Amino acid sequence: MNKEEYISELSNCLKRLPESDKQKALEFYREYLEEAGQENETSTIEALGTPKELAKKIIVECVDKNYIKEELSESNDSNINNDSSQEAKKEKGKVKLSAIWIVLLAICALPFSPVVIALVIALLVIVISILITIGALVLSGVVTAIAGLIMFVVGILSIFSMPGGALLPIGIGLTCIALGVLMSIGFYELGKLIVIGFVKLGGSMVHKKKGGNKNA
Amino acid sequence: MVFQLGAPLLDACVLAVLTEGDAYGYTLTQQVKSVVDISESTLYPVLRRLEKDNCLETYDEPFQGRNRRYYKLTDEGKTKFDFYLMEWSKFVEAINRLMEGKGNE
């Protein structure tokens, strides 16, 4: 592989990084290979590792950077007054999303052994099943609330025909509404916590990988 | 190399080379590499991190029809290096004392 092929393959592996990060990395390594000189080109390329391996290191560095951004925006949150904190929150969401994305990328840049593929699929299935469970629980909360509302309306409508008998459905209806609302909010928040947990887990897995490779 | 090189020590090595004068990526890597055991791809993330922390800045200079990106210490970088230097000598002294058995006197 010569210099141009190496750089273009590296560029391919970095396709999904933010453009400025990708350009900076490509410029650095292009210059590096040029400085190494024609006579050292092959040995330097060998020392840098395959484009895929090198790409992995660069991507891991970008994950680090985004994590630091996230911490910054979180610590800023407490200092900002109300009208701008809405915006800060939006920004934070974006950073988090890109962190998920980059974790996925880092996994994709790993050499694809069958074990890694199996693990990734297993993890995805677990995550999806948890999300479905949470979704079902939230939905059941909503349905409970709706059922309560119907009971309540039925109770109200029958209050004139049989005042005593109407109190029961009204009471049950109100209870169900309260329970349903609490359930859906509670499970929704729980689901959010779990998703954030998985993102952090993914991030720390990539960090560990990085530690292992540093002296390679 | 028997002893491992952590991120702060790596930062300190890069800052140390740059106190001797500005350098571009290739020579910087070769200089650090001649002293400690790092791979060719170790320094790029280190340089990005130091740049982000405002410890160094870059400028381009034309060389044979292309650009060389030079890295230059900032004041913050110098402060950081002084800090590392102080911490390192404390560390070395403590380890030496321990290893040479002077801690038991």
C-alpha cells in the first residue's frame, strides 16, 4: 500500500466523523508520511498499523472530546438562568446523541471477529427488548388512565339516575387516572435512565479499549 | 520498556520537547520515540488534547510546496510543564527513596 492509498482508505474509515475532525487527522497523517520520506514510506505505514486500526484510535479520541463537552455543558447548566437553560438542554441532547453514534462507529471500526458480532447483536437485542418492555409499561399506564377517565365520565353521566351507585365508578375512575398518570411518568423516566446508562456503559467500554491499545 | 507511560507523562514528554523549540508532527514523534517506547500513532491524540487544553497552538509554514504544521507552547503550556516537572521530581525522589531502601532509615 502506498501513501495515497493509505490516506484514502483512512479517509474512508473516518467517513462518519465530523468533517473538521476528519480533515485534521488526515492532514496530520499525510504530513507525517510526507516527512517520513519516500524511503521510509513502507516502514512508517507498517508502524502506523492498518488504516482501520488507526481510524479506531482517532475515533476513540473524538469520543473523549465529546464526553468532555458533555461534562462542560452539564456543569454550566447550574449557572445559566432559565431562558437559556432550555437551549443548553437541547445542546446537551445533541452531544449525547453524537456520543451514541460515535460509540456505534467505534464498535464498527473494531476488527470484525465473530465474537464481536455476536456480542453486538446480543447487546442490541437486550437494549431493544428493554425498550419494548418500558414502552409497554408506559402504554399500560396510559391505557389505565384512559380507562379511569371513561369510568369517571360514566359515573358523572349516571349521577342523576342513581346518585348512590355513581359514586363507585367516579371513585374508581379518579383512582385509575392518578395511577395511570403516575405509572406512565414513572416508567418513562425509568426508561430514560436506562438509555442514558447504556450510553455511558458503551462509552466506558470504548475507553477501556483505548487504555489497552495505548502501549500496543 | 518495563514501566508504562500514562497520559500525564506522555503530555509532559511532548511539552518537554516543545520547550526546546517549535516542532512539527514527525520530528516531535521521532524525538519522543527515541526516548520512550511509543507507537507512531500515539502522539496525534496527545497533540489534539494539548491543543484543546490551550497548552499549545499550531501554525503552518510552507516547505517544499506543501505545509508543515508546527506546534508551539503557549504560556499555559509552559505553566503546565513547570507543574509536571515539579511533580515528576517529587515522584522520582519518592520512588528512589523507596527502592534504594532509604525510607527505612
